[in-house]
Amino acid sequence: MASKYDKTIKQDIIFDYENGMLIKEIVDKYKIPRGTINEWVYSNKIRIDNHNKKYTKSEITILKETISKQNSTLEIYKRLKEALTIQDANLLNVAFGLYKDGYNVEHVCNTIGLDKAKFYRYLKNKDNLTWFEKETIEITPLIIEIFEKSKGRFGPQKIKIKLHDMGYDISQKKISKIMKKNGLVINQVKTKLTYPKKNKDLFLHNSLKQNFIQDKPNKVWVSDITFIKIDKITCYLCVIMDLFSRKAVGYMVSTTNTDSLTTRTFNKAYFDRGEPKGLMFHSDRGSNYTSKKMKKLLKFCGVKQSCSNTGNPYDNAVIESFFATFKKELINLKSYDTVAQLKIDVDEYMDYYNNYRPHRTLGNKTPFQFEEEYREQLNARNS
């Protein structure tokens, strides 16, 4: 696919991405499919495991040799099965015995060359299985699918919510046991919250007053900035969140922490949300938010500015909590060598957070679902 485009275009796109331009903006600028652009950006990405370990070349060589031998073993078993024309019925019995001994279903099926879906159907219909065992067999692949779709971020509580949406009422205890049996370990590292330095401004007031529950979209937005280390570079992520739905309505990654970061992020969110009227914008008292440039922008848009009290992080607790979750579920699990790598993961995480991750405050709905239900109710009242 890349051969259709000039090499200089690819270089220009990578340059634009590494210097703060979003994928969506690049697509609009160059009129090239998003998938192609993502492929170019990913092309030089260095793979790092979930334990944040970088491997030396010799270690990588050993790992490759081990994987190669394992793949060869699998191929030998598959060829042996074909040569001996082993019936699926016999393979199903073998797989069932291994399953009963506690072996992982996916690994067993891949090793002996058995279709996994066929094995699950076999288990479900087996006469000597109890109802409880049959239910376990039915929901296990669903739990694995939900866990993998969340990139290993979901624990039993959130998987229970997703299963409930699919029509299954399963206890967290049972989900936890199934996860343990299938080696599904949550990719989370606890993080300690850090707070930015504050400056005093007698003309700024806390109009929000920790009123974090709002009754409609685009009534109150909250914002903050966190830093992320990339080798010798410090990157800054600015996020704007709508308190009504907890949706991240705007975000931007930059290598500089100036008022340009906050104004650009606000501008994008403001236009993406249809230039809302009667909006309040709440943040801390950092210079990015209290600069003349930022104040002028908010005034021009007719937006009321609100700032946390000096030295009180609880006045902006919702966005602080978001960053704690963001770092626990993504940043603390990986290390980055380039800004481009970080931006790709931030894009993916924001999509996951807005559209897939259930939120307890929203009645275990995603921000997207919460806003969609609000619009449906509003349309029903107006019709």
C-alpha cells in the first residue's frame, strides 16, 4: 500500500505526527486513509513487554530461537495428525482429558490442531457435565474476549458488567476463578498522584465548588495536564473532560508545556462539540490556564472560567482521578522511545475510555452510551 505514495509524503506525515498533529488532522490534510497512516507510524515501534522490560539483542535472539522451536514442535504435531488421519472424535477426547487436568483450552487446541469453537461446542453438549460446568464452558471464551479487547485492563468487576450487557448474570467470584485458570492477569500498576504547582490570582474564583455531578452535556468541562517521560524527553498530555458524561472531549500531547497546549486542546474540543453555549471551564491555577492568551480565548467563546483554590487538588478531583487511572492502565505498564509511540497509545486509550470502559459513576455505562441515552430521552421529550 505504501508504494502508492511518495516517500517524502510519508516523512512529512511522521514529522507532523511527532510535532503534535493528531491522526484525524493528518487524514484531513493529506487525504490518505487512516489505516495507512497508522501503519507508517507503527512501522518503527519497538515492542516492550507488560513488565516494562527492554530486551538486549542476545536475549531477543534466544527468545526467537525458543519460539521457532516451539512453532516447529506444533507443526510436527499437526503433520503427525494428518499422516495418521486421527479422527476429530479422538482429538476431542484427548483435549477433554487435558482440559479436566487444568490445561489451557486455547493452548491445547493449537497444539493438537483442533478447532477451538468445535471443542467448546463439544464441552457444552457433553452429557456428564453439570449445568455449572456447562455455563463455565460457555462464558470462558467470552471472558477471554472481553479481557483481550480491554488490553488486559479489565478485572472481574468490569468483566461482570460487560457480561451482564450480553445477558449473563455471573458472579465476580466465578469470573475471578476463570481468569485465574486462564492466566488472565490485569495489567495495572499502582501510581502515586502528583499535583502541579499553583500560582495565586485574586481575579480567578472557584465557581464549580466541587459540584462534579451535572445534568446535561457541555455545561461544565474540567481540564488538567500531566507529564510523561520518554527517554530524555518530557511530554505533556492535556485532557478536557465533560463532567456530565466523564467523556474526554479533547486531548493533545506536546513536548512543550505552554498556554499553546491548553488553547489548542480547548479549540479542538470546542469546535468538535459544536461550539456550546453557557459553558463553564474549570482547571487548576497553572500558568497554562491563567495566561492572557487562555483568558482571552475563553472570553471570546463566551465561556466562564473557574479555577481550583490554591493548593487544593480535590477541587479538580475528577480529572485527577482520570489521570491516575490512565497512568495505572497504560503509562506505568510501558516505556516509550519516541513521541509517536506515545501518541498512538494515547489515541487508542482515549477511544477505549470513551467507548468501551464502563464507568461506575455513570451506572456502569460508557461515556458514549451515557450521552447517547441522554440524546434519545431528549428527542423523546421533544417529539
